[in-house]
Amino acid sequence: MTIFNDNKTTDTGVCHCYSRTFSRDGMTYIIMSDRGIYDPEFKMSHFYYFANNPFPILFEKTKNPEAIADAKLMDDTIEMAVIEALANIQMDKKINLLLLFLFITMIICAVNLVISLKSSGVI
């Protein structure tokens, strides 16, 4: 990946993870496979970004790369790591476990009620 900084310099690095985002200097960048340019020398895709813009640059033969003006606002508003964490939790397993504990608690409460009523002579 190559990031074009505001001071006309570039930072180049390798992201060798399987996630769809990476972070640099507190900014989260999104990896979009359709915007990568395949580099046969290294056998991997290369992505180009403007600094503080989470979306890769879309290169077209007749146009200059476009930037999205409110990308910094989007990164401040939505933290991509939180979204990924919410997508990866397995809520159905947690709900099933909670229902099991609720059922066990209900049986224990019913047994305690019957024992209390027998000891007081009501039953």
C-alpha cells in the first residue's frame, strides 16, 4: 500500500493480514479488492490512499484519482474496529447459554418455593 501524505510525501508499506482494514497514525483504512492494482513482481495487490481518507484511490485511464471530502468525518464517526468486533461475536451461542441459566434458575426457585410452603404448613 502507498499513502500520499498532505506534505507531498508518500509512505509505502505491506499489510500482510487477512482483515479488511488496517490502521496507521490513528486512521483506519479500508481494503477494497476491486480498487487494488496487481503487482506481478511481488505477486500481490497494491493499494493507493490519500492521507486521512479511508477509501483506496480509484484509478482510471482518463481521469485523475478522486478523493472523498468527508472521509475523515466518517472515520471519526464510525470506528471500523467496533463494527468488526460486533460482526464477529456469536450472539446466538450467548443467548442459548443465557436461556439455559434462566431455566436452571427457574427450577431452583420452584424447588425453594415448594420447600418453603411445606415447612410453613401450607401444603
